[in-house]
Amino acid sequence: MSATPLVSQVELHNQVKSELIPPLLGASLAELTTWVQQQGQPAYRGKQLHEWIYNKGVRSLADISVFSKQWRKELAEIPIGRSTLHYRSEAPDGTVKFLLRLADDQIIETVGIPTFAEAGDGPKSRLTVCVSTQVGCPMACDFCATGKGGYKRNLARHEIVDQVLTVQEDFQQRVSNVVFMGLGEPLLNTENVLAALKSLNQDVGIGQRSLTVSTVGIRDRIRQFAQNNLQITLAVSLHAPNQALREKLIPSARAYPLEDLLAECREYVEITGRRVTFEYVLLAGVNDLPEHALELSKRLRGFQSHVNLIPYNPIQEVDYKRPNRDRIQAFVNVLKQQNTAVSVRYSRGLEADAACGQLRASKN
């Protein structure tokens, strides 16, 4: 009978240490500085570590060449928290869908959306990242592909920040905007979403006003979110002008009446001084009639808000249709006549199944 090799004390120490330390991605400069000092290193190593994680995109501490070879060897098993690329698909408009494999082999989806400016009209281009906040989604909105696959778990801080760095590295371009509109309901993962927002702002260097969090609406969570007094954009997925129709499209609406949701949104405006964007997916013959537009405008009268209309992007599981341009314009005209701020967003990445409502963390 052969003896099982004994693990050396150094290997055991490193194994235990790596299990106890959470991934470093998402940690602030102050947190990283404290951590390196706990490892017996001088404080300036914290700034170096911060630079290599956020600006150089290092994926292993063993690759940080400014650290000594001995310390790099000791750090080799400590996770930074980067995902691995599972699949990449690019649409003709330049939008790229990424499927990312996490440490526990779960797959999530993130989307990079470049927007090119006209010559002589501001920056050369803008890069927006649509990030996921959960593996799957528990909200099960009837017209959305994400909820069809069910819910598995919340994403951690580092798993959210990693998505932005992944897109930034792929495009070789600084990310200018981040929208929390991918897989999942952000306000069911408030703690990690707030931590990721802080890191994206302070560590990655994206301005708060370039960050958008989208929610279907979870009771009391918008109010709690407002207490942080962030200057981000809050986008609320409304999709219907009344409670009855909203319940048909969004199952969770049964537990959260529209009037209560709008009251909480008004509190958000009062606390933060920031207007609320209301997302409204236009479904042909369902919620796109002029009377729906009129009812919506009456709901939002006197409200510091903006309506973002999204013509429906088709998925295989349901037979909703996108309204034609005349129908869309008629809806817009009614809102404008009622002095309701409105815009139409035609989603990018449609051919790669990377458009709004199509995300499902699969190659199809």
C-alpha cells in the first residue's frame, strides 16, 4: 500500500490563505493597500497592485513583474477574480456578445456596444457595456428571453466589474458607459451592485452619471437605493400604463401595484434630484396603441422623468411582434403632445441575439 504524499507546510499555508481571501477585483486602493500590508509588504505595493488589476488587466498575481519572484510565487494561488471567455459573437453593427465562464462554471452574458460619432462631432466613439447582475433572472417577464432559463444565483462584486474589464480589453478602448441591463434583477442583488458601482466609478474611472441601473421594481428597494444618493441613472422597466396589463407582462407586478412603484420613484427623485427613466418595450397590438400612450402620459404627469421606448426584439419562445414605424411614431406623437419627455431606442446587436430582451447566456 503506497503512502499518500504529505502536503508541505508552505503549500498548506498558501492553500488555506487562498481559500480565506476573496477575489481582489472590486477592492479599492485603500483595501488593497491594507491587504498588502497584512502580507508584510510596504504600503506602496497597494498602488502597484491597483494599477495592475484595473489598468493593466492582469489575470494572475504571479504575472505582476514589479513584485519579487518569491512573493509572486507565494501569491500564485490567490484569485484576482477574472472570468474566462466561453464564447464571443459579433453583430454586423459592431456589437459584441460575450459569454463568460465564472469560477463555479456558471455562464453569464455581457455585451459591448460601440457608438461611432460623426466626423468632427465630439469623441471618435463611445463604448457602452451591458452587464449582468445575476446568473439567470427570477422575474420571468413574458417577453424577455433571460427569465425563460430560470434563476441560479447573484453575481459577486468582482464578477460584475470583470465584465467591464473584459469588454474594455477586447475593444482596446476605455469604456465610457455601463448599463446594468443584462441578466438578472439588479435590486435583488443590491449589496453587490452598489459595491460594483463604487468600484466602476472610483477604480475603473467611469463617471457616476455614465452608470445606469435598470429594475423592474422591487418593493422598498428603490427607496433604499436612493439613500446612497448616487448620481447614477435609474431606469425602471414599466412596459404598461396600468396595473392589469403590467401583471400580464410582468408576473412580479402582482405583488407590487403600479401606484406604489410610481410613488417610490417619486421619492427617488425627491431624495436624489435625479429624474427617472421609464423603459417601455413596445409590443404590437398589446401596449402600443394611442390610448396606451395617453394613459401613460397621465400617469407620469408632473413627474421628473423620461420615457425610453424600445421596439420589441423577437425571441423564439413567444410570438410577440414589433410594431411598425408608423405605429411607433404615433405613440411618440401622443406622448409629445402631452409634454412627456420621450425617445426611441432601437437596440443594437439584434443579429447576434445581444439586443435588449434577448440575453439568455447561450450561443443561440
